[in-house]
Amino acid sequence: MATPLGPTRLLIADDQEDVRSGFRLILGSQPDMTVVGEAADGVTAVDLARSLRPDLVLADIRMPGVDGLEVTRRLAGPGVPDPMRVLVVTTFDHDDYVRTALRDGACGFLLKRSGPGLLIEGVRAAMAGDVLISPQITVRLLQNLAPASPPAAVAPPPPSPLTAREQEIARLVAEGFTNAEIGEKLFITAGTAKTHIANVQAKLKVRNRVGIAAWTWENGLAGRAPRE
């Protein structure tokens, strides 16, 4: 899967016309993205993807004929000779859907309610070779992996590289809050929250919000007050 030299060429597959229109407006407004096709069902999505060869396919899960998971398998799954990038964007966040999509080659799994900012971030992450999952899903997956209780004897955690404010930002990211919601909670602008998140990513050496959430849970900060 080669990296494009020009704008990222996108194919949107969703059975709801208003969703396709909304995505087209959001993504088409970005100077580094262009929408080259739309499909209202899975069969059309596969056919268009193979004829247009977009850089990325955005696929809903529940579509007529062939669902988004099968679209993902046909375009990006194991054994596909020339796989494409497929980003699943859906209303449904069942764990089985997430696992199946990622197993069959999806380069991300986003919820429609995550908002336009994360949609744009998801596209750019996919084109950078990263996998972005909506924070709400990440929180649940990490909670399921977390032990019920800590071991009897455990070494104290190393000093956090983050300031108290950055720890609070990381905790809210791990709990699935958007930039706007973080801003409301901390009485700062969404832009300031975004800057804090970028600083946290740089300090933790992680590539996105998923990495921040994972670090936060691994270090026991989720749901707790920040440590000094």
C-alpha cells in the first residue's frame, strides 16, 4: 500500500445518504483529502474500491448485501494480493466487531459519535500506517484487560513524566472524552486541550490518543487524581 503523493483519495461506503454527505463535507474540507466515490451498499463499495483504487475506504458495518466486515475482509483481509486500507466507521461498537475488523485488516475502528475531529485524525493515522480506535472502545478494552486487583507486592510506579495538569488530561483521554469535553471540564478551550494532548503524546512517545489511554491505564491513573 503505497503512500500517495497528492491528497488522500477516499471512498465512503454507508447506506445512509446523510452520513455520506456529512463525511464528504468534513473530509472534503481538508486540503490533504478528496472524496473520489461513494457507495450505499457493500457490493458497490467493493466494486468501486477495485475500480477506483482509493487510498482509503471508509466503511460502515451494517450495509445491504455485504456488510462492512465482509467489505474489509475482501479488500484488506489475509490473502488479498493487493490489499487496500479500510477504516471502519460505525454506530456499533460490539467487541466482536472490533476484533473481526482488525483481524481482517482494518486500519482503524471509529464510532460515528466520536465527532469530525477524530474522523479526520483516523484518516491521517491510517495513511501514516497507524491504527486508531475510538477512545470509548479503547477504554472498555483496556478495562477488560486490567486485573481485578493489584498483586500483593508491587513496586511503586516510576515518577510520571507528566505534570499534574497533563496527568489530568491523560486521565480524561483514557476515559473517552473529546477535546471539547475536556475543555469544558477543565475550563479551557478545545484548542488548548488539543495542545496539551500533543504535549502528552510527545512526552510519552506515543502516536495517538489510544497510546495515551494505554499508558494511563498501565500506570493506574485512570479514575484517580493525578499524582505529583
